[in-house]
Amino acid sequence: MARKKRERDIERSYPLHQFIAKLRRLADCLEQGKPFRIQIAGERITVPAHAVVNIEHERDDSGEEIEFQIKWKPQ
């Protein structure tokens, strides 16, 4: 039986060159239909190839934000 993972909500900033490298790896995995593996704040995460990708745009008086989101349910 799989262990239940604890809830988590982390926002992590990266230098631009690291962010670009992560995006390139993500794009390559998506294009090849392979899982994407990344470590965020000490936790290793595997995004399955069947994950849903979307882009969110938010705007308010304090500014604007674009979020690239990848969502999946555990199997």
C-alpha cells in the first residue's frame, strides 16, 4: 500500500539560467512522452507523462503573474 504524502505548498525561486535549464528538460520530456523528474526544496518529484499542463494568468492592482502548472493524480 502506498504511503500518503503530506500536504505541501512551496514557491521556489531560481536564477534565470537554472530556470531555463529546467524548462528545457521539461519540454524535452513532454515532447518524448517521458516522465519529468525534478527536486524541489529537498523532495524528489516525478511528473508522469500523462500529466495535464496549463498556463494561468492573474492580474490585480499589485501586478501580474503567469504560472505554468502541471497537474496529475497519483496512480
